[in-house]
Amino acid sequence: MNRCEPITTEEADKKGEVKHLIGALRICGCPSWALKKVPDNAKEKIKTNSRTQKNYRSQVDIPYVEGVSERVHRVMKKYGVATAMRPYTTLRRLLVHSKHKVEFTEQCELVYQTPCKDCGAEYIREIGRLLKPRLDEHRKDVDNTLTMRNTQGAGKR
């Protein structure tokens, strides 16, 4: 009934919509006493809404920030702009992640830089495969190099 009132402009169309609505409710098994109250409740609600509704030019949704949102609401009200406050942190925002975040080491086709622990030189390369296996190879190479240096240094003594 609430949708029928603002959409239909002709009185005959409104009466037709009310008959259609009551017929649909009757088919769904709605009790007859409730069917009699439907048009009366809709008329009363329309009267109440027209009295209580403010003449706002537009509406803005703002995130709720304690202390700030109330001030913004008061300023907007002076200019005829209605404000609706919504929570910034919602369960959906906390629980639902639409994209799977890929770890940096699980990415491919990168340009990367690794510093040398011994001399401080920078090693810059472009890679087309995953970064993690390549970094593991670097670590093994460094470990092998250090092991070779340690064994060579021990033989000289």
C-alpha cells in the first residue's frame, strides 16, 4: 500500500491496486479482519508521514565518528541536507575479503633487489617466476659460498 500511493496518480488506478493487493493477500491466506485493516492503516501512515517528514533537498551518508559526525549533522541540517550515519567498521568489512591477498614472495614477474651481507653490494634482477624459490636459491648460494670460504680459510692455517 505504501508503494501504491506515490506511484499511482489516478484515483481509479489506486482503487484497482488496492483490489489487486487485497486479492493477492486473500490468496496467500491472510485473515479477513487483516484485509479490512490494510487500506485504513495505509491511509493513516500516509497522513503521519506527510506531517513528520522534513523538506530536505538531499541526503548524505557519512561514516560515524564519535564527536565529529554529530557536528557535521548539525551543519548539514542548517543547509537542508539530511545525514544518515553508518558505522565505519562493520562485520562484513571485518569478515569478508573479496580478493585473496597474495604474499609478496608468492608473486612473479618482479624486479627485486637483495643486498649482499658481506660487501654491501646490491643485487638487482628481473624474475619471471615466483620470487620465493629464487630467494631460497640465493640463500643456498650464500650459505655454500660461506661454507667454501670457511673450509678454505681453515686449510690455510
